[in-house]
Amino acid sequence: MSSTLHIGRQPIINRQGELFAYELLFRNSHANRADVVDDFAATSHVIRNAFSEFGLTHVLDNHVGFINVSADLLLSDTIELLPANAVVLEILETVELTPAVVARCLELAGKGFTLALDDVLQLDEAHRPILPCISYIKIDLPACSREQIEAAVAAFRPFGVKLLAEKIDSQEEYEFCHQLGFDLFQGYFFARPTILSRSNSNPPNWALLQLLGMLNRDAPVSELVQAFKPSPQLSFTLLKLVNSVACGAPCHIDSIERAIAILGRRQLMRWVQLLLFTRQEQGLPKQDPLINLAVCRARLMELLVKSRHPGNRSLSEQGFMVGLLSLLEALYHQPKESLLTPLQLQDDVHAALLHGRGVLGELLGEIETMESSTPSGNSISGDAAGLLLDAMNWTDQLLNEVSAP
């Protein structure tokens, strides 16, 4: 099912006036405001959109991302989906700093996460137990007098934290905070949040539920790979997740099996749960002709490679991926290059999909020619014609099984 996704981001500036980070914000429309009724749900949507829909490279552009976290999210496993080196966990002012919260923050800091306290007005006794694992303090300017701001800066400085002045609206406020020695600055004076939007074709519920069931019973990797085969959207989401979580680390991917190995079962389980939690649509979708065509192409690519390059299992897996991703442009209504580039696909797979090059590119071109040929089938080679029927039967059976009530 298609929908439009949104995410907000607001720049955070350093003392030199350079972009240091972005705060990622929940947005559910083009309107530049947040209609938040549930902090856990709002941040879950931000995480889902940033990491599995837009892709972290696109959203953060190699900068750090500040993400608001509620107590529930902080204490949940979901937070550990995030790459520790790419985010700052911004603990909301509504979070009560209980012993359990402090212990969890110490645990997360030990795992490499960076933490911040949001909307702080002054140093309270409740802050002291958690300060050893806090890196940033965000001072809420509109809620403080100048005397309170000066007192807060003096109180927090001995703890070695970086101070961020937020909600700066004027040159005067900026100069005042700069002279006080604030390290970072954020507010409408620099920039209002910008809204990133994109159309989305969600992985269908049946694919997520099927995969979740397999993970729950610890199914072998070969079975997990099968769960991705009926759904180009699920496969595309997996590839974006791998690259977001890897966060710039080289991880060129040539198969679904390789992507699962990089992400790991535990992370995959968490992402599936998050995707199900943040869905806006329920129920089983009707079969989409584009999905059917992509799955059929994938199977035919796999069969043709097995027929013409027997014993080359790696190439047949690459062939399936090329076929499955070959209709992304039509599914997501975006240029193919912008969809493929962030995925860090292996060169052979990328060249086949984007330029029709190499063995896989030639096979894909042959299949596309078959699809556009006249009923006489003069352009269909002998082995391809027979394998096409096998691929169509396999696709029909697979999609009927996964969409059955």
C-alpha cells in the first residue's frame, strides 16, 4: 500500500557556525508542526522512517542525529536498533530519572551510546546520578531568565558536559549564549525544521508476520531468505536497514542471505516488530500486478542462471535479487539511481539494475524483451520459454500461499 512518509530535521550549530548535527523530529504531514499524542509511537515512527524508509545517509548526510526518547523507549530493546556512533539519545524532560532509568542509561553508555538531557532549566539533585553518562545538556531558553541561564551554565560546567542552547529566536539570544560559552546552538534563528517527504510502498503485513513467525521459531537462514522472495518492498527495506545500521561501513551486498548475515537475527527481529508497530494500514493487501511481475522476474532470473551457469549458486542468488529489485522505480515512483545508490549493492548487481550490464544485466534485458514481445514469441529463446512457465507457476503458488486467509 502506498502512502506518504514525513520526517522533520532541524540543524544544530557549533560555535564556529558550522552544521554539527540534526535533531530528527516526528512529522505526520507537510505541516511544520508535531501532533504528538504518544512519545513512544512518535519516536518509533522517526526511527522507522529515518532508518528503514529514507535511509540514514540521506537523512543525516554524515552528521549526528539527535533523537527524542521517552522512558518506555529508553527501557525497551528498540533503542538498540540504532547505530550508536550515529545518534544522540535525547532524554525527554518528561522522563522521571528513576534508578531503573539511570541504570539503563549507564548500560547504554557502556554500549557506546551518547546521551543528552532535553529541556533542562537548572541542575537538580535528580540529575546527579545520571550525569556521569550524559554528554549533552540542552537548556530551554524561553523557560529561563538570563540569570537562570547563567546559573545553569555555571552549575553544569564542572561535569564536563557540552551545553546546547535550544529555541534561540534572535541574534541577541545567540550572542548572549555564545558569550556564556555554550558549545552548540539550535533554534528558529538558524533554521526552522525542514520536512523530508517521500512516497512509500510498505512491506505487506503478511510478509512481516510470516517473517516474525520464522524468527520466533529460530528458522534456518534458508527459510528466512524464502520469506523475502514474495515481497520486493520487504527486500528493499532490508537493504536500506543494513546500510543504515552499518552507517557508512563498507558492506557491499549481493544477496538477501548476505544482508541477513550482516544485520543479524536479533536486529532483524527488532526491526520487524518496529515495522509492525508503526504501520498505519492493517489487513492483507490485494495482490499487486507489479509485485507479481517482480517476483516472477526474480524467479526466472534465478532459473536462467541455474540453466546457463550450473553450479554457480552465488550468481543465481544475485540473479534473484536483480529480478526482485528491477521494478523499484515503478513501485516507489522515484528515479532508479536514487533508490539503488544508497543500498551499496555489489558492483555486478548494481550495474545490471542501473545500466543493464554484465551477465545479469543481459539476462534482465532478455526478460524485458520477452515481456514486451508479441504473442508469437519470436524473441523468446527456447530455454527461457519453458522456464518462464515454471517461474509463473512458482510465483502464482507462492503468492497464493502467503496471501491465503
